[in-house]
Amino acid sequence: MTTSDTSPASGSPSAGAAAGPGGFDLDNGNFFTDLVGKSGDTTGQHQALDPQDVSIIIWIQDMLQTAWFDALAPYHPTAVGVFSRIARRPASESATNRNKNIAALYASYQVIKPVYPDRADVMRQLLTFVGLDPDDESEDPTTAVGIGNTAGKAALKARMHDGMNFLGDEGGAYNAQPYDDYTGYEPVNTAYKLVNPSKWQPQAGPHRRRVGGGPGDKGIFVIQKFATPQLRLVKAHSYKDPARFELDRPEHLDHTNPTRYKRAVDEVLAASASLTDEQKVKTEFFDNTYLGVLQSTKAAGLAHELDLDGWVHLLFTSSVAQLDSLIAAWHHKHEDDAVRPASAIRHVYGKTPVTAWGGVGKGTVDDIPADQWTGYLPAGDRPEYPCGTTTLVAAQAQAVRRFLGDDVLEWTQPFPAGTTQTEPGITPAKDIDLHYATWSEFEKDCAESRVWAGVHFKKTAERSLEFGKQFGDLAYEFVQRHINGDVEG
């Protein structure tokens, strides 16, 4: 961990140097905490991607934060970039944050332009706001602008054909779109026929839905597709083959053992029948990738004193853990192709009434036909096992613990009365503040929230916690090697 040092170096601008255009002090400010992270949208309502598009969001975040790490590496005493190996700059150039801030901002812009084109204008405005020229495409490795542009372009180039199919040009499919599947995955079941009750069944849902659930276009339905099954083929940072990470098979979802299968179903129904307002809030909190996932590392950083390098190294450590854990999770999702609770509940109980949350528009617990049961949140567009969100949060938590040296999170997130998106104006009945003092509390609630939401089984959530932790350790060790310059080439 790098702690704050505010003593100005000899011959460097003083710590009290005046702020530049827009009020941002390039010499003493922090591009992330003061600009990029401060203005980030935590709800997802102004983002190009749905907050549940976790695989794509995490993939993009990793590219961006790798670019930041590489952009600052030349100004660090020992750090070596991941996708670019730019020559180290004289120590005098890192006496203040100026060059680091400039390099990181230009690296950001190079990534955002092609990946988030609808946000490119915002980034242009930000660069102009702090007195920089967004049209400066210099790649001069002796300048901060050139270093930032080089680092950003290198990160982009490394990820363009890494298996994620960002350009939509893999596999030669007709009318292919960015992030399309090119692996030929096909579900065993259709949305209308459950051939194998142990396997994933795509769900039919409204053409448009609100974040967190709720009705959409009446009479217009779409069938789920496995979102980015090719993620399992993406190149990870800290390992070569996700198949090396063993995970017990989901025997609790084997319908040929009806006793065990029914037990897993009944655990979901019991959670659904006893939902509290706080649990409902937590399901939406953790389901929103922009909020429950992306903001948690920032919250932990704010609870510690970090300098600019420390922030970038922390964020990169977290993003490596998240991406690498999701790649392995998607490997097992594809391998096991496991059933989601809604399909399993209907298989076990058919039209028999079950006691559960009554659904959107009803809200209260009621006895409803099992074939009409829905979770508090819509089921994800991918097989059930393991839980991706729990896996990546467990990985993130362990990575941040290792980096910061403790379990401290200290994050409070307010939810005013009536602000859930599944039951707007109703839930919560009164203001709720979610408070997490530690990562241990946070990851435990994340796992349990997937069961409360009705989108995962209890045993799946429990196993995903343990499965994810190992990727936090791998990420920390990978990043530390690059910080210390202990890498080849």
C-alpha cells in the first residue's frame, strides 16, 4: 500500500500551487477521486450498459484500469506496465501528481472513445475542463500526453481480440454484433419446454424492463440468451486456463435425486416468503454492478490514506480479481449449464400453491401457483452455477484485504423510502442506510442476497464465496509483481 506524502520535492511546484482551469489542481489533485470516480454514475441510468451486464462492465473496467496502471508505471520507481512497457521517466517528473494525472486522463480517453462512444463527449469535456487538449494524439514517450495515449491504445489493442468479441468479428456470423456469442452455445431447454430439469432454461420476459424488475411492454416478449458465453475464453491476467480451478459439481441441482433437488428449491421459497424491506433493498444493491460492485473498492480506499499511485494500484488489483474470477465462473457456468430457481420450482411443484413473495404489483407474501412464481429480481441471462456476482465480490474483497492489509470497508449507502425499482413508492417503507464495516459482512450479504432475490440457490451462493476468494490472492500477487518490476520482458 502506498500512503500519502504531501511533502513537495526539491525544485517541484509547491503544495499550494493554484488550481488550473475548472478548479482541478493537476499538481496536487487525484484524477480518480476528484474527477472520474467523483462524477461516476452509480445507478447506471446514464450508462450505455444495463447494470446487470456484469461480464461486459467488468471487462471494460479492467481495460480502463490496466491503462491507468500502465500510464503511471513510467513515473514509479519500479513498476512495469502490463500491456505497454514505456521507459521509466526521471524521478523529478513525478515530484507532483501533474504528469501522472495527465497520463491517466489521456489513457482514459483512448479507451473510452471506442468502447463507450456515447461517453466520449463527456471525457472530451473533462479534458478541456482541466486545461488539456483532447485532440492531442501524441505518442511521444517523453511526455505525459504521449505516455497516456500510448498506454490507453496498448490496453485497447490487447483486448480487441482477447476472446470477448468486442468488435463482433469473431466466428464470421451473419449480422454479428459486438460481444455476440461465436462459440455455438445452445441451451438444452427452450423457454417453453423443460426437457432436462437440471439444466438452464432461458426465460421469456418483457421486451423492455426496468432495472431491478417490473413490468415492461405488454404483449411483447423476448427470450433470454446466455450473455457472453465466450467470456470463458478471454485471456485472464493471473492464469492461463480457467479449467485448472476445480469446483464441485452442483449435485444439489441434480433432478435425479429428488430429495436433494427439492431441498434446494424449498430454501429459495423459504427466503422468498420471509423477505424484509432491508433484504429487498440489498438484492437491488448487489444486483446493480455500477453500485454494489464498482463503488465498494472506492469506499474501502476512502477509509484509508492513499496517494495517487496507491489509488491506481488498489483499483487495478481489484479489477484483476473481478475479471479473472468471472472468466473462471463463466467456464463453470458453461460446463454445468445449471438450472435457475424459477424453472426448478415449477418442476417440483407444478401448479401447486406455494407460499412466497407475491410478485410485482402484489408485494405481500401470498399462496401462489408455483408455475406463476417469480423471484424478487429477474433471473440472470446465464446458467446458475456458480454465482457470478458472489464469485467476483469474494475475489474483490480478498484482493483489497491483501492490498490494504485489513478487512475495513466502512461504507454506508442510503436508500430513501420507496426507492426500490421493483416496488417503487412502496419499498422500503422507511429510509434505510446499508452500512458495511467490513468486507466480510459485505461479501456474506452479497451471497445471501442472491438467494433472497430468488435468482440463485443457497448452496450455490455459499460455494461461490469460497471459489472466488482464490482469485483475490492471485490478483494481488500478479499486481505486486508488476509494481515491484518482477516480471519478464
